[in-house]
Amino acid sequence: MPKLVEGAVVEALREGGGEAIRLYVAACAERMAPLFVGLRAGALGREADLDFYAESVRDLWHADRPLADATKGVRRLERFWELQPNEEGITAVADTYAFFAALCLRYAMVAHGSGSADDAVSCGHVALTAMGMLDQNVAGASYLAEEQRLQSLSLSGDASSLWGACVTAGRERFRAVLDHCP
């Protein structure tokens, strides 16, 4: 499957190095966070997962240094139900978007810890795939285009305005997904 991340973004990630990569993945994870936290809130036995997810996204915003325990965090995240192999696949709307959010965070944590532009591109690809899917399910939506715009914006280096834009975008996505949940 071809990568959805725009060529200019990929090039900027490859040339920008560690801090640019870390800011980019933090922003992607922030925009996807409501799809995990919001869709899993209140699920029996998931309180520790929700706390871990929220803390991990918060820690990603420390773009000046790599995550100290990224590998340990990724291993914990990979134990989440959403990332476990399932012969029947994921078919429920909430489960699908929670999967995308968990996978996005997984790539974000790997990229943040390693500084790998390829893992950062994978993180962005997951977010774009989820938003493309959401566009297909919401008449007249442009979540994919907005995600592409925000991915480009995340390479501007201005974390303060980026964070606010990411929080707003995440809330809008969450509302749109909730409207499609039975």
C-alpha cells in the first residue's frame, strides 16, 4: 500500500532530524488520542490502559529529548486488546477507530524513542488512513485533507499553536465517530 504522507512532509522529516520527528509524532498522537480515550472511557478494566495512553501522549510533547523508556512503553501498548491478533477482524466502529489510535501511538512512541523518520511516516500514515476512512463514512467530510494540513503544520516548529489545533481536531474527529456508533 502506498504511503499517504505527502512527499514534502516525508522529506522534511528525513532532513529535520530528531526534534522535528518527535514534534510530528506527538501532534499525530494528540489528534488521534480522543479516538482511544473517548471511545474506551468507561470500559470495564481499562482504567490503567486509559491512564497509560493519556500519559504517553503527554510525554510525547517533550520533543527536545527522546522518550527514555520507549521500548518498555511500546511493549505495554502492544498488549492492548486493540493491537492483538483477531481472526474475526475488527468490525465495530468504535473498535476500528480505537485500533487506529492505538497503532498511531505505537508508531509515535517508536519514532519518538528512535528518531526514525520511517516510523514517523508510518505514524502519519495510520492517522491519514483513519481520516480517509472517516471521510468515506461522513458525507461532505474533509478529515483527510485536514490531517494532511496539520501534518505539514507540525513541521513548523511552533508547538504551542500546534497543540491547540491538534486538540481541536481530535475533538471534532471523536464527535464524528460517535455519531456513527450504534
